[in-house]
Amino acid sequence: MTEELILDLLTSNIIYILAAIFLILVILKGVRIVSQSEKHVVERFGRLHSVLNPGINFVVPFLDVVRHQISILERQLPTASQDAITKDNVLLQVETSVFYRITEPEKTVYRIRNADSAIATTVAGIVRAEIGKMDLDEVQANRSQLISTIKSAVEDAVDDWGIEVTRAEILDVNLDKATREAMLQQLNAERARRAQVTEAEGQKRSVELQADAELYAAEQAAKARRVQADAEAYATEVVAKAIAENGIEAAQYQVALKQVESLNALGNGNGKQTIIVPAAALEAFGDAFKLLKGGA
């Protein structure tokens, strides 16, 4: 095929060729495939027309223009540090981090120029305002509540920008050197106070236990004396009954029995010993044996 033949062929079919090229361009301009992680903002004659969601979308070629391709993935702002003063006039340096994602890109692109900078500024202001309402001890003890309050306040502030705040974190709360030293002294003093209180409570408990032990010993001794007194009373009652029934001989028998028991106990003492017994005692001892023998 010569060049002249090819040129004649193209010349005679130029309209069809141009039509095919135009059709291809229309298809390319009219069909938009949007990634799952994005949304596209479409303008028509410079005005917002629609938002293309992930998947296949159709637009009017040459009239509709995809002006903004917005990622809807969650984003993290760079860690920011700002100074804040508590209610009790303590200077803090607070490090924060915010996570967010764009839910309505048509608001984000037309209502705010720099979303990251705007959110960071908003967070800094809210953190200072919220910490200014709290004492230092409350900031340390109620960090989770403070984070929740900051997150809620930031969500309200950025709602008009089509942004959803997913998380807000307080990474660290730093104190100046003088405040840290003062808090350390206070902590040491509190520890010393608790140690003294614990020691005092231990001593008090020891005294209470000692008093309880002494009271228990006294109660037991009183019970023993009561039992002994009851036994002696019973023995006296028996002796008195025997005297009443048998006369003076029963009394003499009891006296003689006691004398024998006393001499027996004296003789059973430890070691070798010599016992000197008066003559009257020997007579009494003999009388006792006579009474015991007679009693048997």
C-alpha cells in the first residue's frame, strides 16, 4: 500500500476518525472511577455540583470537572505542645494529639482553607480553657474526663467543616522545675505523715491487745477464784453437815486429817532434810492416827 493510498483513505474517513476520537474522549471524561479511600468534589461552571463516592460514577463531559480529590482516611495531626495555666495558677505544658477524618468534603474544601492548622488552633484554645477551670490535682486525677471534654468541644467546633474528630489524646503534662520540686517535697511529707499515722495506729492496737489480754487474764483468774471458793464452800458445807450429824468427833477427825496431810507434804520435800517436831505435835499426830483408825 502506497503512501498516497493511505492518505486518500484517511482523508475520505477523517470524519469517522474524528468522531471515534471524540467518542473516546467523551467516555473518558464522562466515566469516573473513585478509589475506596477518596471522595471527589465535582464543579460545574465553577460551582459545586456533586460529590462522587467510591466506585463508578458518571458525569457530564466537558461541563463537570473534578476539582478536588479528598482522602477520607483517618488522619493524625502532628503532636502539639501548648502552655496552660490551671485554676490554682500552676503553669503546665500539655502535649496533645488529635485524630480526625473528613466526612463531608464539600464543606471542608469550601469552608476552611487549612483544616490541619485550624483544628490544631482550636484544640490549643480548648485545652487552655478547660485546664483553666481545674486545679492541678484535678488535671492529674481526671485526665480521662478532661480528654472526653476536649474531644466533645473540638467536635462541636469543627462540625461546620465536615470533619469528624475520632480521638483526642493528652500525651503528657509537664510541670516547671520549681513546681516539680514543691510537689516532691509535698509527696515526701505526705509519706512521712502516713508512716507516722501507721506507726501510731500500730502502737494503739498493741496497747488495745495488751489491755484485752490483761482483762482476759483477770477474768480467768476471777473464774478460778470463784470455782475455788465454791469448792471450799462445798467442803465447809460437808464438814458442817458431818459435825451436825456426828458431833465433835467429826471435827476432830478433820483436824487430824489436815495435820497428817501437812506432815506428809513437809516430808515429801525435795532433797534431804531433817524435821524437828515438837512433843505436842507428836501427841497431836498420834491422836490423829487414833482418830483415823477409829474412823476406819
